[in-house]
Amino acid sequence: MMNHGKTFVRTVVALALAIASASALAGSITADSPPVDSLADGRTGTIAFAALTPKGQRDFVARKVAERSTIAGVLALPAGAKAPGAAKVPAMVVVHGSSGVLKNDWDWAARMNGLGYASFVIDNFTGRGIVETATDQSRLSPMADVAGALAALRLLATHPAIDAKRIGVIGFSRGGLVAVATALDPLRRAVIDGELRFAAHVGVYVGCGVSYISAQVDGSPMLMLLGGKDDYTPPGPCLAYADALRARGEPVSAIVYPNAYHGFDSAGEPHWFPKPTTARKCSGQVDLDSGTFAMKGKDGQVVTGAAATEALKDCTEHGVTMGGDPQAREQAPLDAADFLKAAFGAK
């Protein structure tokens, strides 16, 4: 994957310095400067920006959300991106999971830089007063994460070194849901005016048990990288979701690593964690076009409204397995690189 060793080393060092300056090694990204709505000055490093903080999808889609938060991210450009006459580069928004920003997020950002892409690791939690949602996903609506990623897209599109038509998103677990859901136009239009959209979507060990659907999608290619032994976010619902989108002619692909658990790109061996909540036995959909939330209840009947909310509580469990898999840890970055090269193509 990394064909330019010296370039990759330089970009990793630059990213590490950016991380250190943001105190991001502590697992969060905070900014001392005020939020900005433009990167026309070409800045990199830690950047604060405003993002909507919706409590649910209905008001978000209807553009009735008033609450805004200041969140932050770390932007790193690949080597040579600021050189005189250099062509604009693609970029990837990196979206963390339920435990907040982790080492894996920075590892993936460095890989993006090594491929010649800018990376923008955003922190959807810290600026909103959240530490983690792994033990209680209701602490923050997933729509807030979606809003953060779309605000990051809008911001990156103003950077003079970045090609606004080649900005993608990659997310992990809860962030993987963001990577997939941002392909749906009702969510994109909740933040973005005009035709700006993500050019590629990569969801890594994403959960699809309760999925968001719409007849309107952005048409950009999507890749899901899934663990065959994942008992946190099992691959079956995502494979079915991908099949449904492909049946409509959407460019969606999925790869399952057969022996991989959740967090297969991490270095540690798989272990059982009793506290995280999981919707692995849940089956439901949020229809963004009709505003309907539907869940399959214990008796197999589909229910909506308040009954669907109760059904979601009933099917939610505690306890998951997480840890790395050598094969998936090596192969997933290669598969993502091949996908992104095809998605971004030539300028």
C-alpha cells in the first residue's frame, strides 16, 4: 500500500506533531482558537468549527435544529500539497467510534496521508461534553455525529489545497454509521446547501441492525469492511443493506474478514468487554423520507412510534468482544486504498 517510504515517514511525523500539539494523545481534540467557517488561509493542525447538535433525525432533516456546538479536528496534508503549483489533493474525514478518538483513528489518518490524501480527524464528543457512548448510546444522538462530519466536509471544501469534489469519509463502528448514513440526501441537505457531497464512504465494522433509509442517495461509491465474528455489530444486516442498495443500482460493496471481531484493526488480541451496549439482536429502520421509526418486536411483528422505542430497549444487550485480527489488520487498509483510488480517480 505504501509505495513511497520516505514520503510516508514524513507525513506520519507531521501528523504526530499535529496530534501532540492538540493534546490529542489523551483521546480528545480541543482547540484554543475560536471556531472558523473557512480554511481559505490554508491552515492545518487543530481547527475548531461549529456543528449542529440535533437530538433526533426528524428535526435535523427538517432543518429545525437550533443548538450548535464547537467541535474540533486535526487537519494534516500529505507531503508536497503546499508546494508551488501543486495540484489539489483528495481528503478524508475520519470519524471515531463510541469510545472517542483512539490511536486507530490516527493510524488511519496517517495511511490516508501516505496515499497522498489530506486527513481531518474530528472529535464529535469533547466539544459536546461527551466522553463515551459505548455504555449508553443515548448520551448523544447519532445525528450529532452525522452533523459533525457534514460540517467538516463543508469546511474542508474551502481549503485551497483540497479538491472539494474528492472529499470522502471513513468511520469506525458508531463512526461507520456516519460514513454510511451521510450518503443519504435528506441528512446531507440538513447541513449542506448546494451539490457538495462526500465522494466516497468507507464504513469499518459498522452496525446496520437499526439502519437509516431513503429513496434519495448521493450516488457516491460506498465500501463496508466487516468482521465475520463481530458480536458487537454483526455483518449480516450490513450485507443485507448493501444488497438492497445495489438492487437500486447504487455502487456499494462489502468485504467480510471471516475471523475478525469488532475493532479488528487494533493491535490487542480479542477480549470480552461486559459494559458496552449492543444492538446485535435488533432489527429496525428509520425512514428519513416518511419520518417513521420501525422495529421488529419480540413476537416478530413490526411496530412503530413509542412501541418501536420500547422494542429497541428490549433488544439491546450488554457485552461484546473486541480486538485485533492480523489478517484483517493488514488487509483492510489495502482494500480501503484500492477502493479510494478507484473512487477518487484522476482529477
